[in-house]
Amino acid sequence: MEKRILELAVEALQGQKAVVEADIEWIRAQLSGGIRADKPAISTPAVRKRRGRTAAQRKAQSEKMKAYWAAKARAAEKPVPVKPKKGPKHSAASKAQSERMKAYWAKWRKENESKTNA
């Protein structure tokens, strides 16, 4: 594994060496007033060219974003509706619920009494 890493490093450095040597050659030619006026193609690194957007695309995007932020600003101005708090239960409803729960647990205890005593 380490050997493969070193081999890859050597390959990368040799590529850089070729670029540096081409640059040195170009500089020497410029100093001596040589024939080569432009830099060799090898010295320019391979850069992925990004596709730009057209003016119409930029304008459309600008309009969309302006509308988006305007809508956000309008939404921020409107107060958020607040839900009314639930009040306490009426005493009759509360008493009825209490009676239902007492009956439920009494029935449960009666049914499970034999299971716990066994």
C-alpha cells in the first residue's frame, strides 16, 4: 500500500516538474528576446471551465429573489395569530371524568385481584 502511494506521489511530482521546466524555458526565452512570445500550453493547469449564466438568466433570478424577499418581509409584518388558551374544565365535566376513572380503576383492581394474590 505504501509503495503505491509513493508511486502516485512520484507521478504527480513528475507532472509538476514538466510544468516548471516549461515555465523556466519560457522565461529564459523572454529574457533572451527569443522567438516564443506566448507561454507554452503545458504550463497552464487543466482548470474545469464553469458555465456562466446569460444576462436574461441573471435577471430572471434577480426578479425571483426580489419577490421572495418581499414576500418574506410582508409575512414578517403580519402578526402571527395566537391560539386562545383552553380554560379550565367545567366542574360538571371534571366530576364526570373523575367518576369514570374511579369506576375504571375499581373494575381493573377487581379483575386483577386474583392475579396478584396468587
